[in-house]
Amino acid sequence: MSNIWVKKSVTQILREHQENESPLKKTLTRRNLVLLGIGGIIGAGIFVLTGQAAASYAGPGVAISFLLASFACAFAGLCYAELLP
């Protein structure tokens, strides 16, 4: 079992950086980053607009609609999970 409190020294981190021992590679392009940003903005907007509409026009049925939507999202997630190898 490894110790979770072990820390690397700054000199060790700098040495690893200079030797390029990192297995991570930069693979995101400019297009990927732009699309990731747009997706985050649109995703946040969906939740903001849902809350505003529920506050202005809906009653106590909002909780039930969110519960039904969570079931639909769970089933969609299970469908996506089946696509993994």
C-alpha cells in the first residue's frame, strides 16, 4: 500500500520536466479547445435557463420533472456505457 502523504521535492519535479519523463502528450488542437469551450457554455446555459423557467412559470411539479429527467439521463448513460470496449 502506498503512502498518500508522500511528496516530491521541487528539484525532482524540475529534473523530471527537463528529462521529459511525462507520459502525457499535448494532443488538443486549437479547434478542439474552441469546441470544448463552446460545449461548456451551451451546457451551462441549459441548466441556467431551466432554473429560470422553473422559477417563473412552474409549480411543485418541477421536482417530479427533474426526477423523470434524471431517469432518462441514467438510461442514456447506460446506453453510452454499452459502447465502451
